[in-house]
Amino acid sequence: MHKQNPIQRAKCQGGIQQTESDGHVTTQQGQRTIWFHAKTTFLFTKGDFKSVVWPQSLFAYSVAVASGGREGLWSRVPLMLLWLWIHLLVEDISNQRLPKSILEDRVNKPWRPIPAGRLSPAEAQQALQAVVPLTMCLSTLLGSLAPSTALLSLIWLYNDLDVSSTGPLIRNSVNALGLGCFGWGAVSVLLGEQGVDGDSQQCWVLLTTLAVATTIHAQDLPDMAGDAMRGRRTVPLVHGESAARCSVSILVPVWTVVCLIFWDGGYWARWVAFPVSIVVSLVVMTQRGVQCGAMAWQLWCIWITTIYAIPLLAKVA
């Protein structure tokens, strides 16, 4: 029996044969249906709904309600979700098409479209060239061109200029600014021409951005093997896993208290946000390993979602 070269291997999935040779990916097309393309598109963004779409949707709705409980918000929720998702698609294709990201995803997330063999990096590049103008047109129609332009610029810096690998401080800051732009855009679409009133809402955006910037390295805990492979300089790899875990476990409860004080959180805000922060802190400090790191990241996403909900919970209370 012929033994396959370990450097080159082929695999079939979804009608596509993928060949990998020295880090390069090529594909041979089989039959691709509309459902195949729909699933491929979904797989690009599958892992980021919990960290972007759902939290930023709640953030935007909470800010809108805190701005005066304006009526007619629900009619614009589908537009807000579309705006968030299409920008997330741009971010994910932009990142996942890069050679270093493909190498990392083979270790951390082999189900993503390119390492799974559903399309090639060149095809992903072509898709990106189509989606970016579509995203700008949609943002123009929805009156959210400014946050869209800022977000696309950050995506370009993070991926194409490799800012994600320059160091923990810049990496965390750009991540936080990116999430801030997601929230800014979501609020702009949700409120339309009404806009955000008052300094408190603007301070809230700044406060949540700082909370994200100082704790988002929780996302790096389950990805250390892949990050090390691509030479990415994250908090766990530069300062040590213990230091990274310690900082998250301390700052998550601290930021929770600060945010509760900012909104003078009532009963529901206190009894939802603070217990979640304690759970996150305990899990991050006591549980080790890739699976526990993934659980810590998921809990962080739940925690930041509860933080985004504090204005809404405080108003209900």
C-alpha cells in the first residue's frame, strides 16, 4: 500500500478535496449548493456570536433604553443584527484567510472553513472583496458609516498589518476598540436619527471599553498552543499563564463593582452581575487546561453581557 507523504495530505469534505503542502492550502471544487455556501458563511462567524453579536446587541438595547426608553426600537433590531453580523463576517474572513491564522486554526479551530477544506484562502479573499463594499453600502443606508469606517480600519490594522502579534497591550487595546466600534455601530443603527443623548452614555461606552481592554486576554487562555505556533505575543505567553489568570480573576469583579456604582445598580443589577463575576474569577483561578480555558472564555462572554445589561437592569429596578 502506498504511504502518503506526511508533508502533503488530502482530505475530502463537503465535495472539496484539500491539499496542504508546507502551510499552503489548495482546493479542488466539487458540487457546491447554496446550502453549502450558507454553511460556509456561517462557519466563518460561528465562534464569535457569543463574544460579539449577542453582547453588543444587548449593549445597544440597554444604552437605547437608558437614553430615555424610546419607542419603536424593536422594529430596528433586525437591522442592528444584520449590521453586526456583516461586520463580523468581514472581520472573520479578513483574519481567517491569513497564512498564520490557517496554521493556528488547524490546532485550535479545525472546523473553520479554510482548514476544514470548504474553500481556499484565494476564494476567501475574493469573498472579502465583495463583502467589504456591501458592508459600506449598508452602513451608508443605515446612517452608521462612521463606526463602520472606524471598525474596518481597526480590522485592517489588526489583521493585514499584524497588530494582533505586536504585543499584549496593543492587541488588547485594538480588540477593545473593535468591540467598542461594534457597540457604537449597533447603537447608531438601533436609534437611527435619534442618536445618543447625554454624557453618561458616552462615559459608559468608555468605561466598558476599558473593562474589555483589561480583561479580554481571557480569550487567549484556550488558544496558547496555536498562538505560540504563529508567534503571537499574548498576555499568557508574554507574562505567563498564572499572571494572565490572576489579572482576569481580580479585574472582573473590580470592574463589576465600578459599573454597578456608575449606574447606581438596583437589586436585579447587583444580583445578576456580581455573582457572575465571582464565578468567572473562581473558574479562571482554579481550573487549568485547554477545555477549562475555553470554559473561562465562555464565562467571560457571559460576564461582559451582564455588564452591558446593567443600564437596562438598573432602569427596570
